[in-house]
Amino acid sequence: MLIDSHAHLDDPRFDADRDEVLQRAWDAGIRKILTIGNGSGPDQMACGIPLAEAHEWIYTTVGVHPHDASKVEERHYRLIEKLSKNPRVIAVGEMGLDYFYDNAPRDVQCEVFRQQLRIAKKLELPVIVHTRDADGDTERILRQEAPRAGVIHCFTASGKLADFALEIGFFVAFSGIVTFPKAGLLAEIARRIPPDRILLETDCPYLAPVPHRGKRNEPLYVADTARSVAAFRGVSVDVLAEQTSANFDRLFVA
Ligand SMILES: [Zn+2]
Ligand SMILES: [Zn+2]
């Protein structure tokens, strides 16, 4: 049994064949999917709820992606709180900082990140953190806000940030990027994350792992990432699947 701990199933690229995509994943032994409630902006953060209500094995989140931080108004924070009361919503996010794209001013990204961390803490929900080229501010804000639990998703940051994540009790999730031939440093980080702190994800429809690179990604392909990560760690895919499934349950479901 494998789990895709981070997918964007609401993406329009799944509109034509979403049911088939889910069926393929189920048939291949994917037993849980966490679909992220960001949509294309804070007004769409309920986007994963219909899917999670229709399928017992699909869970969802609500939150604002750093790309959309400029669109946030006070009412969106209240919307996060309101939607989080739905039992199918098991985390707040993804949220965080993206200084690679800089789609919103950095001070705005920091403020929206901070506010969401506070809401999650109040609601006692784990957080899903997106961070790109923003290690310093990510560490500073997480240290100050001290979330109760969470994951750095689609980890591509430094070994130092990985160490910090582990220090504060966070999980570290790897996507198809670890299967890319130039992922040397990342492979090294994936090798040394303790077995009780590692998660796997697709971040689909983005970032399809080798051998599907460049195509639309889908939850089924978490198996390809699992094969790579298991090889780096010198364990079988079954062992890694067992560890990552238990970790998912501990972070999000239990
Ligand atoms: Zn992300
Ligand atoms: Zn994502």
C-alpha cells in the first residue's frame, strides 16, 4: 500500500479523466491520497472537499499557496477556519514561501504564511509547508510560530533545512524530483531522513517522476518515486511503503 501525500486533483488537467486517474491509482495499490485545497486562489480553497466527500480514501486540506498571497483578504482566514471544521479536511496548506517565482511580494508571503500557521495551531491541525529558495525565512518563521506538526512538502531545500525540519518534529516529503538524474544532493538527503519522518508524494499534475518526466503527473506515479527512494535508502519498496503509510497516519489521520 502506497499513499500520495500531496496531489492537486482539482487541477483542470484532470477534468477530462479524473475518475480514470483515481481508478488507476486504486488498482495499483494507492490507498490514500491527500488532495491540496489551494485551487487557483483563496476563493477556491474548498476545491478538494467534494472529492474527499465522494471518496473515503481521499482527504483534503485548505489554505493559501504563497503564489496567491497577494489575493488574501481578512475573510479568507475566517474561511480557512470555517472549512477546517469539515472532517474531511485534515491539514492547513499548502502554505509557505516561494522566492523562486516571487509571485507575491516577500513581506506579504511571510505575513500570509504566519497567519496560516497561527490558525492551524489554534485548530490543532498539522501544516503543509511549501518552501523554495527561501530557507532562511522559512526557518525563522517556523521557529517563531512553532507549529504543532507538519511536513515540508516536495523537499528541494538544503540539508540544513532538512535538519531543522527534523529538529522541530516535522516530516520531510519527497516528490518525483528525487528521480531526476541531477538529484544528487536531494538523493543524499532522502537517504538520511529517519524512517519515522519520511513521506512520499506526487505533487501532481506537476513534476512527474522518471520515466514519465515531462508528462502530466498522477497519483499512480508515486510508485516510481518510491522505487527510487527505496533504492537510495537500501530498503525494499514494501518496507518504505509501510513506513511512509504509518507516517502519514501519524501526522494527518491519527
Ligand atoms: Zn508546493
Ligand atoms: Zn502542491
